[in-house]
Amino acid sequence: MARILAAFFSAGYLLSHAKQRQISAMTEIRLATLKDVPALAKLEAESFPYDAMSARSFRRFIKLGEAELWVLDQNASLLGYAIMLYRPATKLARLYSFAIAQQARRQGFGNQLLKHMETLAKAEHSLFMRLEVKADDSAAVGFFQQRGYHDIGLKNDYFDDHSDAVVLQKQLHFFDSERTPRRVPYLTQTTPFTCGPTSLLMALSYFGHEYARPDLEELELWREATTIYMTSGHGGCGPHGLARAAHKRGLEVELWVSQPGPVLLDSVRNAQKRDVMARIQVADIAALEQAGVTMHVGDYYANQLEQDLAADKLVIALISTYQFDQSKAPHWVLVTAIDDDFVYINDPDEDTVPWQSPVERQYIPIPRETFSRAFGYGSKRLRAALVLAR
């Protein structure tokens, strides 16, 4: 159970063969040893009387390597500690526990130790740092919020004294804007069913198409590209319809779809609705063939994505949102960049990351393995990608 003491705060590894130490003046941040256990247990009892870890727990963390336990000391006096847990599969670093001694508070030590832990998490290619703070500790919550952490939820009855915890999270990795001369602009979809049109609008804007009323063009694109029906309500957009709308507006389009013919039919149970969806897609496919648009039936792989983005192209990809919110919904996003660790997307749905500003929703880093799992929708793993160029 994570515990954070911040009420009095003032404020993969960057390590070689042996763990390096961060030293500032006479202050040292280093990995804990068994000799530190008595001082750690004393600091723990002072900091968390409602939920203190035992000396045995500290020894386990140090000996078994279940987590990283770092201490901050000055002149051989232990002033604070932090425990970090890594979850490589989710690129998440969890700040399990964090405390600064009473006599060391309001002197910048908390800020120093937190920055050190964030540096370690970045070096491990962690995308987020997450922690829990007592909900009634406004100073602790404020400390982390001032340093870029956002409230993403509440855990009821979380601590041993039955108090609630606020879950705070900070994004650690951002796209290096110096790598590209200009960014793909960001737009937010204005309806639940226009992720595809909004992704296309962002690409159109990047390639020089400007609209006085993008909200109107968003619906016009949807009207042209919709599959008519989905599981309920307004239909989303199919890959062939989006490709047709993009080509109509002068973009060079190359379409990759992993399955032949009309798609997404298994998302609708009603036979009449499936027939309508099939017919509209047959019309889209015929129009694309007549226009000479390149269409591939097959998978679109990461190496092709790298080549296309390097050629100043953009890619609209169909993903399943299950990897992000456990909802098995089809969703279009605009892929804007890629590097060794991340695929960067402009996600038109602000509900995916509601705590972020529009600027932060540009070039959202998604671990490559996570994107690979998300790239595909439904039981048949439909993969669709529109490669766009001016």
C-alpha cells in the first residue's frame, strides 16, 4: 500500500555497471543497505503512524530486489527515503512510499529526492509515475500537483486507518519537438462518432488545408465516410469511406486493410443493418478503384510505418481502446511520429486523457508494444491504416 508524506515538503537507469550516486554538496542519494534499516524504521514510524511498515519489510525490499529503495542522507544522517516499483508491461513507475524527516522539511530535500526518482523512471523508459496520497492531506496533494502530477482517481478506504487516497500521475516522456520542423496540429472531436473525420482534419491541416469552421467540415467528412450503423446510435467511419473522403480533398492516399471487402460487419447483429453497411462500403471500394487509389489487403507493419513517417507522410490507424480503458470500442487516431520506444499519436478523443491540455494531447507517446496490441479491432483483429501525403 503506497504512502506519501509531503505535507511539509518545500518543494532502465542512468547507471553504469554499478549504480551511480547523486551527490549535492554534503547530501547524497543512494540505494539503501541493511545498515539503514534502523533509521528507516524510525523515520517510517514518525512519518506514517497510521500505516507504518516494519523493519522486516524494509529488509525484504533491500534483500529481495522487489523494488528500488533509495535513501537521502547528509553527513551520515538519514533524511528521507523513496521506494519505486516498476511495471515494464505498462511502462508505469509507481512511487510506493516517500518520506522526508521532520528536521529536513521545507529545505528542498523532498524536491531533490522526487526529481531523482523521476530521472530513474525516465531512464527505465517509464511513461508515467503514479502514487497515492491521503485525500485529506491538501499540502501533499498540492506539492505533487505543483510538480506536474494530475488527479486521476480516488481509492476509497485505502489506508489502514480507512482514509481515502487520491491517485496522482505524471507523464514523464514527451515528444522531442526539435526533431521535426513543425508539428501536426491538434483537434478534438465534437461528437462521440467522429474520431475518424477529426483525425483526417488534423492531417488535412498539416498538409495545408484550412477550414474556417472545422466543426462543420468534421460532420461533412463523417457524412461522406460513415458506415451508417454501428452497435448503437450514429455509425462510425470505415477505412474505405475515410480514404474516399481524403482522396476527394486532394490528398495522396494508400489504404491498408487486413481483410478483403466490407469490414466491421460483425459489430452489428441486425441483418438489415449489416446489409446497409456492406452496400455503402461496396460503393466506397468501387469509387476508390475507379479513382486509382492504391489499396492493399494485408497487414501494415511497424517497419512500413517508420518508412512512411520518415517520408513526411501521416497515418490514420484503427485501434481498439481496450489497451487504454478496457473498452472494446473501435477508434481512429492519427499517428504522427515514431522512435525506438514509442509511437506518437494525436488522439482526437479528449476523454482518453481528460487531465491533459490540448497541447499535451499532441504527440501522445504510446509504448510500441502497447500500440501493436491496440492496432487491431474485434475478434478478427481488423487492422486498417490510411497512409496520407500531400
